[in-house]
Amino acid sequence: MLIIGLISGTSADAIDAALVRFPPDTAVPQPEVVAYCEQPYPADVQQRLERLLADAAGGPAEICELHVLIGQAFAAAAHAVVAQAGYTMHQIDLIASHGQTIYHQVQPGRVRSTLQLGAAAEIAERTGCTVVSDFRSRDIAAGGEGAPLAPLLDTLVLAHPDRDRVLVNIGGIANLTYVPAGDPAAAIAFDTGPGNTLIDGAVRRFSQGVDWFDRNGTLAAAGKVDDDLLRQWLADPYYARPAPKSTGREQFDRSYLAACIAAGQARGLSPADLVATLTAVTAQSIAMACRQLVPRLPAEAIVSGGGAHNATLLRMLAAALGSAVQLQRLESLGWPGDAKEAILFALLGYMTIHGRPGNLPGCTGARYPVVLGSITPGKQFGSLLYR
């Protein structure tokens, strides 16, 4: 099967699209990446999406329109990756679209809910393909957090028979999966806290929107970490919560960042110092989670996502983990690190269309395994039913 996986992550900066081939008749799916691309949102859609995510105050008309516009942008990303691979859309069996998360609330005392925009009907209409979407809602309905979903890929494809592995993805929010050597069924996974979201927000604020992220960690490298503020920020109750747990921009949001910036400025920190300290928060929170999970050392920590391009963040993370943990990027295993989440959703789409569960209850907290997603039929839907 040829499946396109689509996602725009917490940073909401672009759409990741991966064209993935799955060989037939395998007990364990073996995804092979055919092509990958990143497709920017149209500028006007990006601006409206950022306003909605920043204020969480968009009315039903704005949310409804963005749902359609994001779906159209995802369809364009699907066409782009197919063209890059030299295929036609008629050759594609399925599209698996995560969409764009605009709200994810699983805190105690609130209605557990999640919402991803990106109308599957628009994608199906503009590509002719059957679309699987809305992957997180079913896990939440079954009592889970709806996240993380990455453990499916981590345990099926990236586990090692002889080495403990920690698979760390640093997007807007950072998450990890601990996979014990030879025992992937015992995996533990959760969101560790902010990945790039606070760093990116601070850089945009200090550059007045000229820069969207700290390229290669250059600004953080020029600053000095404020250890007192670092200890204060790492005392946030989220880090001490037991797994399963997940988080997002609902917690580490604009007001959270504003409080961080105000605290730094009150202590006389320069922009570089503040970005360095926020970078240290990401590195230290990931390392704290790893130390809690990994009983045997040495182990491997495999890093992917946008944060894997931040040399300062990786340097801080390596120092926090210590020499007993070998830190390397996902590319060292022969996988494109930037494409990991898009590959994941292609795999989840494969599982759904074959009637197989896509969640790991031990990682999300669901009561039992469930088949994830909703199916929007395309022109070839009838043929999929008999595979």
C-alpha cells in the first residue's frame, strides 16, 4: 500500500507530508519512506491560525472556516509529496491526516476533549483518496489522554532487541517513548513538557516576528543560563505528575511565556540569557524524564523533530543525560527525523484501514486498545474494503 501521512504539529509552522510504502502480507507493518516534504501554510491561513492558537478565543465562524482552509492546505501538501515522488494521486491507496490541533484538554476536573482542524472531506474531494482523520478522539473516549501516539511506531519499528532505547521527539511539545531491550510491550511514553514552543515564542517576541525560531541554537549559545530561574521553572507541577500524561499549548501558552519573560527581565536577563534558560528547561525536563524511566545504563536516546536541529539544545541535553546515555539523531538509524510524525500517521492510517488498534493503553492511559480515527471515503474506497 501507498499511504500519505500528514500532520502539522504544535508549532503550527508547516504541514509535514510523507509518502510511505507498506509491503503486503507482513505480520508487522514495515513502513518505507518514499518521499517527504514540508509545505508552508498559505500566509493568510497561517496568520489566522496563529491568532486562534494564541488567544483561544475564535468564534464558531472562524473555527469553521479554518477547518475548511486547513483541509485545503493539507490536500495541497498531499499533492506536493506525490509530485515530488513522481507518482500520481491515482496510485495512492490512503491518506492519513492528523490535522492541526487547536485544543487538547485532559486536565483533571475538565471535560476531556481534543480538537484537530483540517476537514477530511476537503482532502478527500481534492485528492480523490480515502482519508483517515481524527485519530485522538477515540483514545480519549476510551479513557486515555489521546497522546502520545508515537509509541506505535517506536515499539513496532524502532525497538532494539539488546539495548534500551528512549525515542525523544522535540516538536513544539517534547515527548518520549522508553522501550526496554527486547520487551517493546513494556514501553512507557508521555509528553515531557515544552519542546520548542517557549523557545520559539521568545525568539519571535524579541525579534518582533522577524525570526520564528532559534536557528541552530545560536541565540541560546550566546546567553547564560539563570540557574535560579531554571530551578523555579522546573518545579512546575506538570513535571512531577506520573505518566500517562500529555500537555500542549493550553498549559505552556502565551501567558506562561509572558510570565517567564517578565521574570527574566526582572532579574536583568538579556534576550540571549532568557532563550538559553528556556532551552535549558526543555533539555533538563527531558533528561529528568529519562533518568526516571531508564533502569539500566548505558542506553540510547534517539532524537527527532525540529529540536534535533538545535545544536545548543542537543548539547545541553547530552550534558544533562551524562556519558552513560548515548545521544544520537534518528538519521543515524536510517530514518528521516523530520518526517517521523508524518510516518507515524501513515502507519496509524494503515492500522485503521486494517481494523487494528493504534493506541498503546499503557502509554495513553486508555482502558483498552481501540481502532483509531474516522474514515472519509474516497473514489477507491470500495477496493480498500476487500484488502
